Amino acid sequence: MNRRILISGAGIAGPTLAWWLHRYGWQVTVVERAVGLRTAGQNVDVRGAAREVIRRMGLDDELAARGTGEVGTRFVDEQGHTIAAFRAATSDTAGATAEREILRSQFAELLLERTRGHTDYRFGEQIERIDDGPDAATVTFAGGVTERFGVVVLADGVNSTTRDAVFGEVPRRPLGVSIAYYSIPRDAEDDDWWRWYNAPGGRTISLRPDNVGRIRVMLSYRAGLGAPDRLDLQRRFADAGGPASRALRGLADADDLYGEALQQVRAPRWSAGRVVLLGDAAWCATPVSGMGTSLAIVGASTLAGELAVHVHPRDAFAGYERRLRPYVERAQRLPPGTPKLAHPTSATGVALLRTGLRLVGALPPAVAGRLFAPPADRFTLPDFPQPEAAEGSPGSPSGTPTGR
């Protein structure tokens, strides 16, 4: 069998898969259309079964060391007064703020560090065409080079054009909310709490600390049908009150602004011939699920294990989808009212939300934390053979840890 594997996408899912496949004896190439790692982005968290995968990779302490320092979540009013506060979790799954919170860019850097020595990374490159064959897939790159691979993995996000070329247009479920992300300078008034503010009109403003002296801003609003731009955000949030004036001042100078209209990807099949989908390209659950990064990590380790125990990719892909699809479907079934419940349109709706938060905030922390917990631990990690570490590769798994 051709042991060369091509991964499109150098985010979280692709390099995680590269880590595992190298230890299972595959020769791995990763292509990424960006010219380097993407440095923009917000916090991501690692929960439940994904946390166990990270432990098996020997990276849990590294994630802790590179954490954002966020100590918990506060819901605040127009004057910045606390409505309800929830401390960061001290378990694998619970809490609005997870025990492991890390900037997406720093997580991607960590994975690159751990895989660069044995993985062929090609930045500024992308797939132009895939021709499937009985023994290998012939891939033509945008740069004109043609190569053959035993497996091609598309882990290149929600808007993967290569996926659409191979699988056709996949079903998507719009959630009716648009979000903008960027960062602003930290000032003396900031602390290490995540502050969440609701304004009438279905608008929210989120301010989160990081570990590089910045505050990560998220502006979201209902009825969003497209990615927001600067002028639209200024108009929509001009009268939002609370932290809006500071957020909009910072928006004027932000060089890391990006946005999206939330939509779930629900690909009816994850493989075709020697091509397989991974991560958001297959199953985007959206940030409001709290499961995007965890699904990427668990999906990557599961796909690697299936490829390790099956001779033909077809059988590996079938096992991967059979194991993982129920987990993905649970993650995509958002709690009732999500995300609209968190975006009330009227002043009365905002008041009712705040009353509910006060009631939840009065509960014992362990109980309140479970209310914020996504279905991150409702998956038993398969008991695949544990690979040996490659020479000079830190973080090798040992033994056969119990899945969660």
C-alpha cells in the first residue's frame, strides 16, 4: 500500500493527524494555502475526550504552560457590574471557561513544533486537482507539480473548495448569527476574567484576556447573513452601551479583524475513494457548540488509528465515520434556543437572560459548571495499538490509557 499521505490544512486537525500518522509509519505531507501559520484568532479550548488525546500525545502540560490565563467568565451590565460569575473549570469538561484555554495560533505553533521534523510542510501551496486511482490518488498542485498519494485528507475548513470539487456542495445549516473577532490593547482596568455583555437588538460584546498583553474582542449579532465588515460593525454597535465604545475604538485600528456568519457543515459522507474529510470541512459545529477544537483532535486521532489497523483506506474511512459520526451529531445538536437565547432582541429579553444568569450563578459551582459543559466527554476513545515514538520525538504515548 502507498504509505504517502497528503493533508490539506495546517490548522489544528491536520497537524494533529500528522503527529499520529508519523508514529504509525506514514510519510506525511501537509499543504497550506496561507504563506505561514495564521496568527489571528481567539481562544480555543480542549475538553473531554480531546483532553485525553492530548495527554496521550504528551502535550497537556504544554497547553497549560501556554494558556491564556483566563480565570473565569463574568456576565456584566452596562456599568460593568457583575451579574453572575463562573470560575474556570478544574475538570476536563465543565465550565464556560475550560481548564485548558489557549490561543488558536499558539496551539497551531505547538503542533507545528512537534511535527515539523518529520512532516513535509508546504506553505503557500494548495490542491488544484485530485484524480483518484486504484492504487493511489494523483494530486496536481497549484504550483503545477503532480504527485501520487495513498490517502488525501481535506482538513481545510468550512469553505474548502477542494471538498466541493470532490464531493459537490455539502448541506449547511445557517444559525442566523454573525461574529467578528479582533484584538485590542490591554489597559489598567482589565483583569483575567472573560467579560460577556448583552445589549438589546440581539447583540453581544465579549472581552477575553490572553497571554500576550492583548484583549480578544468578539462582537456578535442576530440576523447575520454574511461576514461583518468594519463599517457594518460600527453602525450596529454604536448605541450598544457597556464596553461598546472601547471595542469600537479598538476596531478602528485592528489589523487582525475577521468574521463569519455561523453555519454548520453537515456532509452526508466523509469519504470518496482515497479522499477523506476531517474537521470543519466535514462537520463544522460552529464556535457556539464549544466543540470545534475537541472534535478536530478526536477526529484526527481516530482517523489515524483506523488507517493504522486497516489495509485499505476504504475500510479505514468506514470505521472512522462509523465511530465518529454519532459524536459529531451530538455536538451539532445545540442546546434549545442556541444561539438565539444568548442574543435576546428586546430589553425585556436581556433582563430575563440576566435574571436566569443570576439564578445559575447562585448554584453550587460544580452544578453551574455542568450547565455550560458541551458533550465533549460522550465518546470512548478507540483502543487502537499505541504507536512507538519516533526517535527524538517528545510526547510519545505509552501503555493503553482508558478512553473517556
